[in-house]
Amino acid sequence: MATDLPAGIAVESIFAIEATYAPDAAETRPAHRAEHLARIAALRDAGVVIEAGAFADLSTSLLLVRADDEATVRELAASDVYMRTGVWVDLRIRRFGRVCRVGEVGGR
């Protein structure tokens, strides 16, 4: 399968987290946002979080993360202040193939 990739291109196996916001998230999120964003920034600095953000309608957050397995990803999300305080109410975690250049982090 890797032989069908163009020269210099790799597909990194990562995880996508879709975190669903509670209906009252617009009211409850501000109290926890600074803590949440500081943690996301620290995880980005550590190379765990690749991208993270929320859709403008506050329906869902999307995080792309590096981890060895789904259990690790689930724990990472479950321990976030948004999940612990009910700002997020549901998680959907799926493997994701991230297209990258060979030599980029995770692109070997």
C-alpha cells in the first residue's frame, strides 16, 4: 500500500476526536475555556495535538492527535476540563490518515 504513494509523501495514522458540545455550552464554556486552551497548547507543544478547534456554531470540537491506541485518546479527551465539567457531552474517536511530507513529525 505504501508503494502507491508519490515520492516524498507519507500517511501518518493518527486519531480524530469529535467532541459534541452540550446544548448550554455557550453559557458554561467561558468559565473553563482558559484552562482548556492552556492544556491544548501544552499538548501541541508536546507534539500530541496536531490541530484543535471548535466549529463556529458550537456543535462540535475537532482535535487531531497522535497516540498509540484509542484507549489513550479516550483518556486524553475524558480528562479535559470540558468533558469533566459537562461542556462536552459525547466523544467520537476515529483513526485518521493524515497526509504529510516524509520527514514531518510522524511522516518518518
